[in-house]
Amino acid sequence: MSQIVPLIILIPALGSFINIFWGSRLEEKQSALIAIFASTGAFIIALLLYFNLLATNYQEAIINPFFFDSWLRIPSGGVEIPWQMRVDTLSVTMMLVITGVGTLIHVYAVGYMHGDERFSRFFAYLNLFLAFMLVLVTGNNLLMLFVGWEGVGLASYLLIGFWFDKAKGEGYRNANAARKAFIANRVGDFGLLMAIFLTFWTFGTLDFFKPGEIVNPDVQTGAAWSDHHGDAYGEDDGHGAEEGDHTEGEASLGATFVLTSNAYAEEVEDDHGDDHATDPAIAAAPVFPDNSHLTMEQMGAFGQAERMIAEQEESGEAIMVQFGPFEFRFGVVITIITLFMLLGATGKSAQIPLFVWLPDAMAGPTPVSALIHAATMVTAGVYMMVRANTFFHFAEVTSFIVAIIGVITALVAGFIAIGQWDIKRVLAYSTVSQLGFMVAAVGIGAYVPAMFHLVTHAFFKALLFLGSGSVIHGVEHGHHHVHDHGHDDHHDDHGHEEAFDAQDMRNMGGLAGKMPITFVTYIIGTLALAGIFPLAGFWSKDEILADAWLVGIGGGGFLHSLSGYIALVGLLIAAGFTAFYMWRQIELVFFGEPRSEAAEHAPESTAWITIPLMVLAFFVITLGAMNTPWGHRFATWLEYSARHAHAGQFQILLAIIALSVGIGGIYLARVIYGDKKGYDAERDLDALQKTPAAPAWHAANQRLWWDDVYFAVFINPFIAAGKFLADVVDWRFLHDDFHNLLTAGFQRAGGMLATPVDRGVIDGSVLGLGRFAQWAGDRMRRPQNGFVRSYGVWLLSGAILVVIFLLIPLFQNGG
Amino acid sequence: MLVTLTLFLPMVGLTILLFMNDEQEDQIKWTTFGFTIATFLCSLLLWAGFDATNPALQMVQQWTWIEFSSFEVNYYVGVDGLSLLLVLLTTFIMPLAVLSSFDAHVIHERGRPKLYYIFMLLLEWAMLGVFVVQDLFVYYVFWEVSLVPMYFLIGIWGGDERRYAAIKFFLYTMAGSLLMLIAILFVGLQAGTFTLPGPDGILAQLQSGAINFPFNEPTRFFSTQSLLFLGFFIAFAIKVPVWPLHSWLPDAHVQAPTAGSVILAGVLLKMGTYGMVRFNLQLFPEASVYFAPAIAVLAIIGIIYGAWVSYAQTDVKKLVAYSSISHLGFVVLGVFALNSVGIQGGTLQMVNHGISTGGLFLLVGMLYERRHTRDLDAFGGIWKAMPVYGGISLVVVLSSLGLPGLNGFVGEFTILLGSYGSLVLGAVYTFFATIGVILAAIYMLHMFQKVFLGELDKEENMNLPPLNWREIAVIVPIVVMIFWIGLRPWTFFRTMDSTAENLVEERLEVAIEALDDSADVAAADGEVDLVVAETEGE
């Protein structure tokens, strides 16, 4: 069983590989099939792992892939960071979402990208993304997570900039958006790197958990299944001497129930036949109720942290951690680690202050926006923080900051979304806002609701993005239709074509009747996002609010309690924004009269596009059932991999309040934008601009000047300083003036020398040597057949002369 | 014997070339290429026969060259884990550099192909000598000889300002070398031998206390050991180059022909960082500990400054040249972390930089051959015109900016991890150095976008010929190494682990402890704590 785990990464990687190298020779259908097969294959493996978890009572597994066992390994420095994978309820949740939504989006993309000249390349990148995303969620250590983390960043970079060659500077702007995304993420990655360094030097390992460890003693009775082998990291040969280093690993197997596939068993037998003999005994080993029999070295970072926290609470004395010459309290260390992790999360999960890249990322093709910039990649930050829930649970100050950042992001992005005209930008800000919900949930310690919202959001936001793609596609088709039939002989109309923006909601309207499937599924997605009963979004959003309420009144420390109240109020307001901007979009896109000829002629999309929409809509309706007040199945499931996960409580009053906020938002939007008065085409005005709220709308429309401030404060000064450093400091001063100063006196004194060096050595000496060589060559021609005619030999003699010259004083000295 | 064979194979090739003439260009090329390949194979044998668990010098060969009553000079060659990797890097880069020169238009234009390839082989010989020779005196000879062919490569086949660049390169390095020469003579005459290893070697004498370089008198800064340390260090720092001694580098890189830049970035600069590990750390451990924070500060300034300046460049080659300063800052930081992780990370990063930056120069060269310009604004949308070239360039660019899974990341991460856990540096240094990781993305992606992305709108870029087989053969080994080191660096860490461990345990940790103790004593006596007071870094 366990050896199929690496395949979940290998299959998409292989799909990507094939499409990169042979894509240009394949037809569209073939390319697409390869990619879809790869994605489906990964999904099937995720399903198998899911059923396996159910069958084994949620026993997690740690797997050393057969293709790469060791990665960063420096025995003398105590560094041991393997390629090692982890299958537990948390990672399987992510795998299912990634591969499930991913497969649907692959299918959708066949229709969406049809006719693109780099069709196969697109699918290669999509597969590449899947592979990296799966590395991110299956890694059993922080560094593997980081590999996936930056890898998905690369895929995102490539896909945002996929249309880098579009005419009229649009391609360059796409590339700008891609670069912006990568760099903003790099700032976050800087934080994550610092967190990794600190974690390593605190715990001596980057592993989340080590084999044999029990993640959550409250719910787990048995031990993990694993095929981790005591010496499996090592090379197959040549380090028998270091066997001793791994004996701790061997010991930890005492609590490990080993499931070893035949292929692996054979391999193990070949290499370590004697060790293998002990495996059956391990399977029958006694089961420990908790980790108390393990030494610190036998536990991963989180297990060690749990123990240190417990010890600290027991003794009442702060544990000190030594870093070279410095010493810190353990609590401080955890706070710093989590703060740096938070910086990482704000990059990848688009939170304030680094969220600015995500709206621009909409430059990528719509399937990309749906898969990477809504459903999966951007949730990586939330996943990481839930994974590190031990740290965050303990770091009260950080948690408070996390909650605040989440709430502010949810509010700011929700507000900005109200003022956008671009159909995808509205959704982009909506995504930022919803990620704010998840982050806030993590901040108040509601890890299960955070993950629950992550899952439901993945489905309904993917649905909405794909729906918007369908709309854009329809409008573009309508535009071409008009263009082809109405203006056949007007060549100057090209200018008009360029100016037409198929994503601008001002060009839409009245699409409900023309694109019925898209319309119905879009409404479902919208209602789910607005948190309307009984769709998935209602349950997950309500869980977050309920937890916030409980945290607020629970009184687990002032900051914690405060963060609960802030989250409750802030997120309720943000939920109101959500309902409002989504219904505004519905009104502008689907209702009223068509506002352009393109919208007039927009056809419904093909089955490639509509079928994924319907499948997603089905899940959006039903997915809430997995964690309802009548059965916290998702909570129970997650408790096995997140120590501090706990089921929420249903608050009927809160649910009613939240529901009325959602309905209220929709009603308000209906009142303002309904009845064809959403957009005043003559004066180019949004309906809100005719109300007293006009300045607020303007601020939202200008995105709160966030980007402008960044340009003024960071980016332009950076560029200017770079130019100054390069031209003035480095070139004019260091390179020219300072150099001249150094050499001026030297040159004057050595004027005699300088000319011979300048003219002489290069031209003169070479020519002179040449002449000399010719002369010498003439003389030597007879004995050596005239081949010695080289400057090199003279050069060599010169070098030897120099050596001898250098030796003279030493001879004298010695003699 | 194998070491000597590896060392002198290029010389054999050179001798054969002497018997050819310029008209036989094809034979000259292939002979040179054949000998660089043979050298490479030879070095692989060396690697295969190397016992990684043994920290000592291996495959030693020696005979006495000069013997006097007061000192001796030996031909003493051998490899340990650290030098072996650099030997491999040299022999790996050379065939690629030679192959990349086959159709170089500067050689057609300026002629003298024979001389060109002679210099290439001479250069390889000198560089290999620097890495395998264990006698300070002979080392110095190789160090100086390596200057000569590079001087001519730049000066004859370089760009428009080649003379200025060549002379600047020569003078800067020479100025530093003189200080090193003085230090070498001092050490050698005091020990009575110039040879480092061996029962009577300098290292053994240091270990037994037969000689020592006093460190506390009269002050730490002006003590014999510190001055000797600086004598070596300044020579190396110019070579690396450590900020602010770098102003020769952009000239040399921009003016050098493609192969020259590749070798310069790929190997020649590593002679400096290698020298720091081999001589500074090994011979002067106390001074190393003492100067480490200050040097780390210079390294970090170099990391950030190099990256920042690189971003503002409009000449592709200059951009890559400044990025070298940034990358080598990481190497120096790793070396002066003075722990096993940092030193190994630094050494691996020397190899990585050779591969990635060497690769970048090769790629820039290919573009230059087609367009005869290096101006960023002259390009745009090249990925569309040359898809394979664009894809390969992306991989090399990503490796250079440190994408995990590729080689650059492994080196940088290990260095930063080492400096974080270092007993002499620590978190604050790492914090600032890690900013370089962000900056690397900024300047590298800026370059990539300017050259490869955007609309293909310039007439002269539309019909660029695709890569030919020879160019692909040049670049594919680079790409393979990028992935290999990135995914499975253990192959390389394994080679150097015990050597680095030995260096740290026997020399550095002792010194760190000794300095700690004396600092404690000083503090107890109420004296000024010199370590803190005189370290600029804090």
C-alpha cells in the first residue's frame, strides 16, 4: 500500500515531463488525455489512501520513497533531512481536494484552452503544479514543504505569465504580474526560511513527526503504520560505518506497525538482510498509549515541542533554548518561529501585507485562477499553520496577530471587491477575503473550521472561477461572432477588437437566459459563498463564527478571548460584504439587458466546460454534510493528525444571525443593482456612485491605493537606490574614481612601465614573441619539421623564468 | 600517481598543440577538447578511488624539489574531500568551455586559434595545480601562473575595452598576491618547510607546537597570526571578490570572451574561496575566529550590494557578473561560519556557482553569438523565437535564484543553516543574508523577463537560429548537474563530510574554545573584551 504513495507525485510529474518534451509533437487531444490521466491517476491514489485510512482507523504512515531516500544529509553537522512523505488525515484531505478539483479543472481546460498554440505546454504546467502541490502537502518535514511551497510558486509564475507573448504590451504586463507574484511570495518564503532555521536549531530536526510517534494521544490508541526503516535514509552502500547514527530510528520502531510492500521488502532484504529479520517482531510489538517512552531525539519538532510545553507547565519554570552565544526562553522561540511562519503564510495565502499579488495573478488563464489562485495553492499557508498547530496553539501572541491579520484581510479585500469591474478581479478579492476567514480561524485556534472552510471554499470558488471563465468565453465568442458577421470588411476594426475587454462586467448583462447552465451553477456558487443554508459555505462559515464566539466567551486568556470577539464581529461584517459584492456581480453579469453586442450573442459553453461546472455544483450543495452539527465527522477525522483540533459547537442563534447577514447583503445588492440600474452606461457610473456611498465605492475601485503606496514606499525607492548604487557608488566611485586614485600615482611613477605593459605585453610582446618565434622557428625548423612556431612555448619558458627569478633570493638565503 | 596524471594531462595536450599550426584549426580544437575530456575522466577515476570516510589527504605523491639547510620545497600533491570537489568542478567546466569556443566569432575575427587553445590548457593546468598542490611555495607558483593565460584570453580575444580589463585584472590580483607571498615566505622559513601535510609538515608542526603563530601579542589585531591571516585573506578576497574589492570583476567578465567568463566565474574565483578554507582556516584558526564576524559582515554586504547593483544593470553579462558577487558572498559567509555545515555548504556552493553562473555565461554567449549585443533592451520575447533555449535558460536562472530542488538552493540553504547555528555568527547574520534570497529572485526574474518574455516585436530577433547540437551538448551537462545536486546532494556532501569534520574538530573548535576562555578570563579581570571591542561586525 505504502509504496503507491510516491506515485501520487510521480504520475503528475511524468505527465508534465511528457508534455514538455513531446508536447509539440502531440495533438491537442493526446496532450490533454495524458494530463487528465495523470491527474486522475493521482486522484485515484488519493482515494485509495483515503479508504486505507478509514480501514486502518486513521493510522498515519511515513514513507521513504524508493527513488530518493536521503536529501540534505550532513552527518558531521547533525543535519538529516530526507525526502520523506507523510500520509495522515490532514494530508489526505489536501490530496483529495487538490487532485479532485484539479482533475475537474483539467477537463474544463480542454475546452477552455482549445486552439491555443501552446496547448500542450499549458497542460504540462498544470501537471507540474499538481506534482509540486502534492510535494507540499505530503512532505513530512518543513523543508519538503518548502520545496513544494516554492515549486507551486514556480508553476504559478509560469501559468500567470502563460500568455507572455500577447501583443501591445499585454504579454509584458502578464509577465509583470507573474514576476510580482513570485517576488511577493519570495518575501514570504524569506519568513518561512527563517522559521525553518530556527526550528532546526531548536529541535535538531525538521520532521513533523517521526515514525512511531503518536500525534494525538487523546484519540489515538494504537501506533502508526509505517515502513520506515531504521537505516532507510542512508545510501545503499558505503556508509556502514554510520549505522550507529540510526540506531535511535531502529528503537523507535518499537511502536511501529510496519506495512511493507513486497518490492520494498526485497530491496530492504538485499541491502540489510539482517535488519529485515526484525520486522515481523516489530509488527507484534506492544502498543504504547503515548509518547512518553520516546527520547527527544526520537520525536519530530512538534512532539518535542509538546513535551517541552508539558514540562514547562509542570515545573512552572521556563525552559531555556541555547543558540550559540545566545539563550532564549522556549516560549519566545516558539513565538518567533510562528511569526516567521505567519510571514510565509501571508505571502502564499495572500494576506495583508503581501496580498497584492493575487488580484494581478488573474492575468493567467481562468483554469489557472480557479485551480491555483483560488482552490489549492493559496490555501497552502493555512495548511501549513494547521500542520504546525502545536506551535500556534502555544504561541498566544502570534495567534492573536494571526487572527487580526485574517480579520483585517477579510474586511479589506471584501470591501475592495465591491468596487471592481473585472469579473475575475471581484473573485480574486473575494478569495483573498475568504482566505482571511481561514487565517482568522487559525488565529482563534479553530483548526477544524479553518480546514473545513478551506475544503468547501476550494469547491465553490473553483466553481465560481470556472463559471466566470465560461462567461468570458461566451462573451469572447459573442464578440467574434459579431466581429466576423457584422464587420467583415472593416479592417480598421482591429483597434476596436483590442479595446474590447471580455472580462469587464460593464460589457455583460442579461446572460442568464443565454447561458443557463453557467447561470444556475454560478448562482449555486454565489449562494454558497454568501453562506446561505444549506449549501457548503453556510456550514463552514458558521463553524468559524461559532468558534469565534466560544473563544470570546471562553476566557482562555485576555488576548485569546479578545481575538475571538474581534473575529466574530469582523468576520460577520466581511460576510455581509461577501453577499453584497457577489450579488452585485450576479446582477451585473446575468440580469438586466445585454450591454454589448458581444453579450447579446454569447452562446453557452461546450460540454467540456459545463460538465465540470455541474459536478462542482453538486459538491457545493452536498459537501456541507461532512461536518454538520449532527455529525462532526470532519473534526473526528482531523483530530488524528492535528493535536489541537476539536469539534466546534453549533450555535443556532449565531447561525441565524449569520444567515440574516448573508440574506441582508443579497437583499441590499438587489435593491441597489437590481432592475437594470446596476450600471449607468451613459455616464459610466456604478449604482453605488449615485448614492451617498460614492466616495467609499471610489476607494474600493482604487483598491484603497494599496499598490500605489507600495510603489511609492518600497518599489520605486528600491529601483532608484539600485540605479544609484550601480551608477554612482559602484561605477563612478569605486570603479572609476577610486580606481584612478589608486592607480594615478602608480601610473605616473611607472609611466615608463605602463606603456610597455599596455602596448607591449599584449601587442608588442605577442608580436615580438611571434617574430622571435619565427626567427627561432626558422632555426629549429630542420630538426623539428617546422612545427614549433608558437608563442606558447615562449610563454611557458617565460613562466619558468619567473619561477627561477623568484627562487634566486631563496637560494642565496639557503646557501 | 593519478593526481599527477590529472594535473599534467593538460600539459601533455599543450605540448601536442605546439606541434600544430593555425591552419589545422579542427585538429587543434578536437585535441584540446579530447585532452580536457581525458582530464575529466581521470578526475572521475580519482573520485572513484577516493575513500570518503578518511579525512586525510589521499593519493599523495611527493618528491623533494629544493632542499636547503633552512627550508625545503616539495612537489607534494594529493586530494582531500574539499579539494577533490573543486578538481572535479574544474575538469567538468573545462571541456564545456572549450566546446563552447569552437565557433566563437572572436576567434575567427582575431585569429590565432592555436594560441587560444594553448592558453585554455595552460589555464586548466594552473587551476588544477592550485587545488591539488599541498606545498605553499609550489602553490604560489601555480596561483601566479593561472593569471597569465587569463590575462591573454581577456587581452587578445576580449571585447572593446579588453586591454583595460586585462591589466586591471592582472594588477589587482597581483597586488594581493604579493601580500600572500610575504606571508608564505614567513610561514615557510619559520617552519623550515613549505609543505603543509606530512610528518614534518607545517600542519604537524602546528599541531605539536613546534611552531606557532602567536595570537595575543602585542594586540590581537597586530599579532603575527592576524597579520599572516590578512596576508592570505586579502589575496583571496580580491580573487573572490569580497566586497569592496570587486571592481575588477565586472570589467574582466564583460570583456572576456565567453569561455573566459565561464572559466573565470566557474573556477578561477573559487581559487579564492578555496584558499580561505585551505589556508586561512587551517593555518590560522584563532585569527579566523577573531575575524569571522567582520568578514561575515563584508560577505553580507556583498550579498545584498551585489544583488542590488545587479538589478540595475542593462548589460546582461554585467548583470551576471554582479550576481557572482552576491553568490560568492554566500560562499564566504558559509566558510566563516566555521562549522561543518557552513563549510560544506560553502564548498558545495562553490561548485553550484561554477555550474549555474558558468551556465548563465554560456547561455549569454550563445545569444551574443547570434545578436552581437548584450543589451537587455535589445531582446524581448526570445522564448518564442528559441523555445529550447528559453526553457534551458529558465532552468539555469531558477537554479541561480535558488529554487528548491535545484542545486543553488541546497548550497544556500546549507550555508544559511550553518551560519545560523554558528558559534561565531548567528541569527542576525543569517537574517540579513537571507534577504539576498529575495533579491536574487528580483534581479534574475527581471533579466529573464526582459530577455525572454513579452512580445517578440524586434525584427532582428524574429529569425534567430535554434540551438545547434554543439550548443546543446555544452548546456545539457550543466542542466543535469543542476538537478543532480539539487535532488541528491548527498553524493557530494559525502565526499567532503569527514574532511570538513576533521578541519572543524581539530582546528576550529579548539580555537573557538580557546578564545571563549580567554574572553572569560579577560572579562573576569575587568579588562576590555577584545573580541567584542574590535569586531566591526557587531
